[in-house]
Amino acid sequence: MNPRILLAVAARVLRQLRHDHRTAAMLLVLPALVLTLLWWMFDERGFGFDRLGPPLLALIPFIVMFLVTSVTTLRERSSGTLERLLAMPTGKLDFLGGYALAFGLVAMVQSVVAVLLCVWVLGLDVAGPVWMLTVVAVADAVLGSSLGLFVSAFARTEFQAVQFMPAIVIPQILLCGLFIPRDEMPTVLSALSDVLPLSYAVDAMSTVSATASSSFGGVDPAVWGDLAVVVGFGAAALALGAATLRRRTA
Amino acid sequence: MMNNVAIEVSDLHVVRGGVRAVDGVSFSVPHGQVAGLLGPSGCGKTSLIRSVVGVQIVESGTVTVAGKPAGDASLRHRIGYVTQAPSVYDDLTVEENLRFFARVLGADAAEVDRCLTAVDLDAQRRQVAVRLSGGQRSRVSLAVALLGSPDLLVLDEPTVGLDPVLRRDLWELFHRLAADGAAVLVSSHVMDEAERCDRLLLMREGKILADDSPAGMLARTGEQSIEHAFLSLVEASTEGVS
């Protein structure tokens, strides 16, 4: 691994984003709009936003980064720039790490905007420390990025890449506990939800919002456990993604 | 003392897309030479070039570059490689593309200016690549390959669709690089570029038909142009088979 190359890749990804004003604006504004819509919907009832807001804070960076990464890396594969980079002294981890770093930073800005909006404007009740919401959101974003990177190896076109969203992301949204608590699902589905990373991402976010703790940093120890699972899945997907990057192709 | 052989290919076989693209090819290219790989589209030029760069899965045979197996990690900063389709980032400016690849290679920032001048893109440096013409985009791709003055330059059809004046300038540049000790392997399907090479490899259906200097090729076949020499070599080889 070469830090110079890793940082060069990250800076380049961010520079590309800076040229694409429309995508950059959507990355920052859309999550805020969706959260505001949710708040408005539940405004009269007074309770729903506190229950559904935190899961959405976990879902949005995951979904957005999954889509953005799968399309950008597919582009990188089909335009020949990936082949060129791998014929240069670029290590696979420099490439993957550069993407993870760039999109992790974007996710951080995105989630800071979303969290500030939820807490200060929309009045979301957060029992735990507010900064922890951003930490969990960044972990979710990196998870989405690494899964997107992995599936981009199995798509030939951008159309196919986008179709992985209903295949990989939607089942996780259905089973993450947003609609029915995970322990109330049929046994098989509940077991399935136990092995899907998004379930832990949503659990972590909900726990931070619902519980305060006297332990380290005021964070419930269960959150660290959930976060470790999310990070572990992210690292595993990144390793699988690295295996799909081949210097030699047929 | 540096080994003078830049590229050594021995009995190379490549299957690409279910087709036998390279079928028992052997040749070597010394440092200081501009070697042209000529042949029609689909004759296996790209597969052969990809094998030299080390990005192609080969079926059998060996490819050695500067004494190391092709694709060896120590070669990655010594080879400049231009693919047929320009490999640049469409949403970055010309200059940003070059700066990025220069950072990856650890090349001096001054290299960016030198390479942009070499391909005559100084005026376009702040333009986003997607707004460039096809020829300009291939020049950006070529400029990236020139970064850091590589010992081996491998170019897959770099001059297609370029202005004749620029094409002449680029060939002069390739010869200057060769004079400084680099080896240059250029593929083309345009036979009139043949005379600009020190050495020609005529390729057809995965095999090397002839390997000679342009003058030697003409003398051998008694023809006036490389195009005719190619035709008479093809006829001679098919007669031999039937």
C-alpha cells in the first residue's frame, strides 16, 4: 500500500465530484429533503419521527453510496482507466482505500447536514451523544461503498449496476426492522435479518437515539458491538471487491 | 551493463473472447528502436500489446520485458501504455487528468507541462476531457503515457484520426525517445505509417508474417509500397498452405 497513491485517488474522486455540481448538490440536499418529508408526515402524531428518523439516517448514506460507488467503479472499469491504473504502480488497496476515503468524507459531510437538521430543526430526540450518529452514518456509507464496489464487478453496463439496488439493498431495507421489529418476524426471516449488515447499522442508529449510557463517551456498549459488525462487513466486502480487481484480464 | 533487449516474446499464444488471437508469436525489440506492429483490425495486435504490458491472460509462451516477466511489479513505473480507446477521466480537465496520473507515478509536477506540450495540448489544458474532440482525447491519453519518460512505450493505434502535421510530430517524438534509449512498440492498421518505423512486424490472423526493416521488406518482395508488400506476403503464405 502506498499512501501517496491512495491520497491521489481520493483527491481525484472528490475533484470529479466537484465538477459534477448536480450530483454534489443532490448528495447534500436530498437526504435533508427526505428526512423533512418524513418529519412532516408524522408531525401531527408527535411520535413516529423519533422512531423512524434514526433508521433513515442509517439507510440514506448506505443507499446513496452503494449507488454512487457501483456506477463510478463500473465506469472506471469500462473506460480503461482502471486497467491503466493497475498497469501503473497502483496497488489494489490504494485504489479501494482511495474510494473508501473519498466517499467516507462525502458521507461525513452528508450526515453532518442530515443530523444537524434532524436534531436542531426537526426536533429529533437523541438520548445518546449526537456525534455518534455521524460516526455510525460514516460506517454505513463505507459499507454501502464497499458493497457497491463488489457488485460493480458483476455488471457490464450502468443499467445492470443500478439493478443491483433492488437485488442487494431492498431486501435489507425490508428486513432491517424498519417495518416490523426483527424479533417479531417469522423465524426464518428473523434469522436472515441477523446476518444482513444493514440490520446492525439500523440497530446502532436506533440505540444511540434511544439510550444514554454512563460508559465511555456516553455511548451504549451495544452500539460499539453493532458498529463493529457493520465495519466488519464493510471490510469483508472491500476484500471481496479487491479480489474482483484483476491486473490481468482475458 | 544494461541488457539491450527491451521486449522478448517467445512462442506466445493468447485466446481472447473464445478466438485464438495470438498464435505462436516470437520476436524481440531492442532498446533504441521504434518497432511498428502492422496488420488489419482483428489480427491480434491488441492482444499481443496487452501481453507485453502484462494485462492480458496468456495461454502459453513467455513475454519478458527488460529481463523481467511482463507485468512484474518493478516494471509498472517504467512502461507507458496507451490503449486503443483513450483511458482518461471524462469529467476532469486535461491538466487534472495528467496531474492525477503524475501523482500516481510519483513523477515531477513539471512533467505535466512537458507532456502536454509534447502532444500540443497546451491551449486545451483547462478544458474538461468530455468536451474535447476524439483526436484530442487520444492525445491526452498519449500524454499520460509519456509521463516520467518510460523506458518502454507501448502504443495501441495512437495516431488514428490525428492531423497529419501532428502525426509527423508524434513520430518524431517517438524517434527522439528511442534515441534516448527507450524502446517503442506502436501498432497501426494504417500501412502508410509503416515507413516511419525502424522495424516492421506484419501481423495477420494471429501470426507474424514478416519481421524486417521497411526497406528490407520492400526489397524482399520487390514491391513499391508496404501495402503491396503486405499483399504479396499474404498471397505467398496462403499459397504455401494450399
